[in-house]
Amino acid sequence: MKIKFDDKGLIPAIVQDVQSKKVLMCAYMNEESIEKTMTTGNTHFYSRSRKCLWNKGETSGNYQIVKRMSLDCDLDCMLIEVETLGNSCHTGSESCFFNEVYVNRDEYLDKEDIIIRLYERIMSRKYNPKEGSYTNYLFEKGADKILKKVGEETSEVIIAAKNDDKGEMIYEISDLLYHVLVLMADKGISIEDIKREIKKRYDK
């Protein structure tokens, strides 16, 4: 089996979470980075801008432990299944693929984790602002405005609970959750960061 590199000696590599099957990122590999990946068990890629090899997680600590590597039918694209030790995107997102181009809302959102999808939408607004977006309004106003909204929504949740109004509580908790996600995105905290912390409390 001979890998079909392009005229620059590169091949695209798609990285996928071995457990969730979520696509995490896409990078490029050359013969040396493939060999390095297989010998170390951690992903290594070739940077086209810096023209050198780089080890994913070398500076961030977000390493990817390789479980399986496969070539497609044309032998010109690599699939790498990994166990992640952190977020794959430099933005702090679990996956680099958070900029939606199209989504069949009813079918897609019903099947997916809506909290993760909402966080990814918020991240998309952060890096690709949309005119008239309330999320972008919050980012533009900064942390003080976001924190004020978190405080206001927290108070609304308390009032709804004191009124014993379940419908109102659901509405206000949703508002609070949204604003907390905006705060997380603003401060570079991912859902995976929260999951890891929550795991520490699981048996308490």
C-alpha cells in the first residue's frame, strides 16, 4: 500500500474522536510526520505556513493519543482516530468545525447534544461576527455586560423557583445557561473543561 502524497509531499489528515466519532480537526501530514505519529503514538502534523513538523498538544497539553490510522479508498486522505486529552481547536472548542454553513434544524438538533451545539454556535459568533446578533452584542460590550446578565438571570431563576412556577423556571434556567455559555466562550472555557471538573464531583 503506497500513500499518494500531493506534489508537495503532503496528505490531508482528518482527526476523529474514537469514542464519540466527532470530527475534531483537519491538518496535513508528510511522510516524516506519519512515521513520527506511528512511533510516538501521538499526532504529529506538517505546518504548511511554518514549513515544519508540529506535535499536537506540545504547547497546550491537549495531546491526541492515536488509536487507529486508516487511508481512504484512493490512498490520498488519512483518517486518524484518537483519544483526546483536551480540546482540539486552538479557540478552546472541542472541535475545529463549529462554523455552520447549513443545518437541517429539526432533524439535526433533535439528535445532537443541543448544549454543545449552542456553545459551538456561540463560538462561531465570537470568531465570525454577524450583524444584529445578540451574542455579538454581548461580546462587543465585554465581560462586565456578560457578568451583569449572568447575575440578572440567576436572580430570575431564584424568583421563578420561589414562585414555584415550573414553566417560568425552565425559561429562566435556559436564559441563565445561555449567558453562562457566552461567559465561558468569552473566557476561553470549553464544555470539555467543565465536564472534566464535574467528573471530580461524580461520586460526592
